[in-house]
Amino acid sequence: ARPVHPLQNKTRGSAKRYEEAKQWMPGGVTANIKYFDPYPIFMESASGAYLYDVDGNDYIDYNLCYGALMLGHGNPQILEAVQKQFEQMGTPVLGTPHELELEMAKRLVELVPGVESVRFTNSGLEATMFALRLARAWSGKKKVAKFEGHYHGGYDQVLLNVRIRERKQGMPPYVCADSMGVSEEIRKQTVVLPFNDWATTEQILNQEVCSIGAVILEPVQAGFIPPDLDFLKNLREYTHHYGIPLIFDEVKTGFRVGLSGAQGRYGVTPDLTALGKVLGGGFPVGAVGGRREMMELASPLRSGDILSGERNQEGGSTLFHSGTYNGHPMILTAGLKTIQALEEKGAYQSVEDATMRLQKEMEMILKRNGFCGQAVGVGTIFNLVFSNKPVREAQDVLDSERTLRRKLDNFLLEKGIYIKPLNRFSLSSVHGPEAIAETLTRFEAGVKQLKK
Ligand code: PLP
């Protein structure tokens, strides 16, 4: 018989709901990433740093909607601003241009170094997709170069080598699709590069330089593996030299590692930037910003509207981009409030200090209990890796003791610390000293159980 999972006694309501959910949704979930063994927990409500499940258990939330909630759950200023905006407008959405778009676009141009002009989307996925189309249209070349282990959303062109496969150090990654249904054609149009390994990256780029139309990367891999500064600078210089648009996918790092994103933190400016998550203040959002002349390719003034058939006099070629809900007023209201809160003096510093404290103390607790674990992160996101080898790329995480980590995560969930097993910890401005102290008590109880 299968051993009883640590969660099973206290989450019977979730188990029951999950059994039913499987009948109506594939695997019982609305996104593959929401599943974990033995079943995902059904949450009912949230407040500040806490989530509450359908069985009445509380959890200190370190998933924070995959990093999106930089101000925690139920921020009163966001709530009030959205309610007020709704009442003032008399509708949640106008379906026309409006002033909040202007206001948010201006803020992004002010704050993010690589952003001179902006388009909004409804998700991070749509943002990276649009950025890739822009880049290829600009360069006139077909292939996309992406990095091993980097996630840019769940669509064909980037669902390659997100999962790490074994390879010899210094050898180019073998290009592999991570999902059924991704065509062979797409695989052939993709070049996969190893993060933080400039020698191999340069070698692969040299072979493909005439056909690569875009290079995309997460400047901080998966939000927690920092880039080597030289690596990032070399990549910038190389792509600049060969006229290949460089895209920073800052969906996770944007407004997480600071108001100017990873590009501000590391002082390396891309041609195009994809944003999302924190920018929506808890609502679905995305945005692409970048060099004006590149962004202008999407201007309808060049080519008119392909759907209505209306064309301008010159009738230039079209780079189409659209979305019924792009620039949704409620979402931009929540986003503008979020940025305003993050602009307050010391806003980032206090979350980073809390994160640092949590990392250090978790490492100490692990050590005290005879485990060799390190907390690896940047700013307000980190991961726990059971190894003593430096973590420079996803392969290093793969080589760590993941079974042990998985086991710990089960105990942590049972003790009331919410993370998606094997995932990162994200903090928010409401993870104050009390929540951190309580987390450490729960964490130590989990680690003690792991020792048994
Ligand atoms: N890019 C990065 C770096 C991400 O972390 C994510 C989501 O986790 C995405 C893109 C996709 O964003 P979304 O889930 O909003 O489509």
C-alpha cells in the first residue's frame, strides 16, 4: 500500500474536490503547473501573507501567485482604487483608448531603462510572444535563440529545453520540445544556449549568427539563479554587434528586483523587455516595452487595420498585435497602485532584508539538523537547494538532492508553509517579522520531521 501522505489527514476537503475536479478538467487543474502530488490544495481565501484552505487550515504563502503578489494578498489600497475606478467609469472595461494606458505607459518609460514605447498584453506569455515577433520582424531573420531551463510561457516557440536534460559540460544542449504538439519545424527554428556559459554560448551563436533573429532570456534564471555580470554584458555586446534584438523576459523580475527590473539592477539594457506578474497587482497582465523604432513596427499608422481592411496611403507591411482586453482599466489601476506603493522609500529594502533573514535562518536550521542545504536567490525570491555546489544554472539544481527537498516540501505544506513543491519562495511587503518568525517555527518543525 502507498504510504499515507503527510497532508492527507488535514486536507480531506481538498481531496474530495480534487476527485470531482478530475471529472471536469484534464488532471483536475486549469494549468499543468498547478498540480502536485497527491493532489493540489483547494484554497478558499487569503489575507496579507496567509492563505486559507477549504478545510480551515492556514498557510503562510510563499508562492504568492508565482511571484505576482509583491504586496501580498488583499492590499487595501489596491482594493479601494479598483472599486473607485469601477464606480467612476461605470464599467470594468471601455474597449477604447483611455487615460490609464497613457499613465502606465509613461510610468514604464520613466522607470525601466530599455523601455521607450509600450504595448500591453493580458499575460506574460503574450508579452514574450509579441516581443519575439517584433524582434524577428525587425531583424528579418527566422530563428530564435533561447536558454536552457528558461521559461517564457507555454506556447510552441519557447516550449523547448525548459526542462533540463543531461549533457556534457561545454557541449551544446540538444534541442528538445517539452510538450506534445510542438512541431518539428519549430524545433528546427530554435537554438538553445547554456546560461552563464559564455564560451559555449558564443560558439553556438557564431555558427548560427546569420539566421538568428532574436535572443531571449530570463536575466535571472527562474527568478533565483543570478547571471554572471560578464555573461550578461558579453551577450549584450555580441547581439548589439550583430544587430540581433536582445529580449529580456522580465515577467518575473520586473518590479520584483526593483523598479527598474533586472536591467536596472545589473546595468545591462536589452532592446525589448517583456513584463507581467507584479505589474498587474494581482490581475492578469503583460507588457512589452523597448526601443522606439522596433516598437513602431506595430504601429497601425504604417499599415492600417488588417481585420477591417482599412489601410493607410503608404500601405506598409503589417506587424499585427491585438487583444480584446489589452490595457484593461481595472488592471492598470491595480498596477499603478502597486508601483506607487513600491516607490515608497525603503519598500524593496525591507522585503529584501526579510528575505535575507529567512534564507540565513533556514540554512542554519538545516545545518543544525544535519542537512546540507543552501538558499540561492536574488532580491525577494530564493530557492532551497540541497547541495553544497555553487548554483549557476538549472543543471546544478537538477544535480542536487531533489527527493529530499520534495519530502521536506510535503512536511512544510503540512506545517502550514505554502509553496508549490520544488519551487521557489517569493516574499512580499506583508511578510513582516511576525510572519517570518512563525515561518521559521513551522520550518524547523518540518525539518525535524524530515530527520525522523
Ligand atoms: N516569463 C517568465 C519569466 C515567467 O516566469 C512566466 C510565468 O511564470 C511567463 C513568462 C509567463 O507568464 P504568464 O503566466 O503570465 O503567461
